Amino acid sequence: MTFKIQDIDPEVDFPALTRCFFESYEDPPQKFFHVFFPTHGTGIEAREEALIEASERLKLWHTHDPTSRWQKIVDTETGRIAGGALWHIHEENPFASPQPATVTWFPAGGSRTFVEKALENHVRPRSKAAQQPHIYLFIIFTHPDYRRRSIGQQLIDWGIKKSNKTGLDIFLDATPYGRPLYEVNGFEYVEENVNVPLTENPDDAWKEMEEKVGPFTFWLMRRPARRGESNPKT
């Protein structure tokens, strides 16, 4: 079994890429995922609707964002997507003129307000530490069927090579599951971010989100660019 890293084809890849993405974060389940890519309701139909919405939104984000760089890992024997990553190559400081997050994937009300607060909390450490051009790893995943086959390492290698070529440091927000991969690749801890959205008057929708998601923790990490480095792995 061999694997190849490729640029995605945005016209055809997002449905399969999104399904792989969902199945990766569902095993093991990670509560924070609901903030970014929710399933509204229960059952197979609700999940399929969530997949369609997420696929269309990811394609829209990619199409309208010139910093977006998607990579996929393909099982060359089957053509199946085994993993993927979304990088943002910021050639200018993205926080020079910050824009509030526009949350369209939750209905108006407490649930949307909860997510808006969560996103503000999520980006705050990087908005302080990365006031400069840089590369940001927003999404990375490996399908459960392909774990322990260096899928994640291939994706990280792509970003590190890009970093060393451009001279741009890499930042990312690590989950507990991702930290070992980042540590072995020379990423340094910047700040622990315990995300607890707060409001003075929570409505029922806010409380439901609070119960479903709860506090979640990421660790902002940074890897300095190393121009001229031939081997990306430290």
C-alpha cells in the first residue's frame, strides 16, 4: 500500500474529503468539532445533511480565501482519500485588520452566540503571538483506517518544507491527540488555551451547546522557519 500527497481538486474533492474529515474526528469523538462542523439533529439523515453543509462551506471558504492551501493523501491502490490538511499561507499579518467571525452554520440565537464567543477565544492566543506573516495549520486529519502509516507526517512535511522555503514560521492549535506529532517535528509551546465561552444571560440554546461541547483545550504551538534545512523532520 502506497500513499501520495496531492493538491486537491476543489471542483470534485470536497465531498469525499469532508466525509474523511468527519470520520477522523468521530473516532475518537472530539466534542469541540461540533463548534466548527455541527450535526443538527440525530440519525443518518441529519449526519448526511451536516456532511453536505460542511462540504459546501469548506469549498466556499477555499474558493474565496487566497491564503488557503488544501493537501490530500491518496491511497494509490484504491484512489481513496486517507487524510488531508488545510494550511493558510499568510504573506501579510492577518490580524492587522481583524474581522469578526461570521457564523452561518448555526441558527441565530444562543447557539450561534456561543460559537462566536468560542471562536473569539480560540483565535486570541495566535492573534497576540503571530502579528506577522506566517503559515497556519487549521485542519489536519487521518482516517482511522489509515492511522500509523505516516499520513500525518507527510502532511506536516509539506508544511515544514513550505515554511523553510518561504521563511514563514508555522503556528497551529494542537489537540491532545496531535501534540506528539507536533512535538517530534520541532514545534514549541506558546500558550495553553482553555476555551470556556461566557455570557451573562444564557438562553436554552446556549445551555444546550454548553452541555454538548463543554470547555475544550488547545495548545498554541509554533515552529520557526529554518531556511536551508534539507530534512524537515527534527
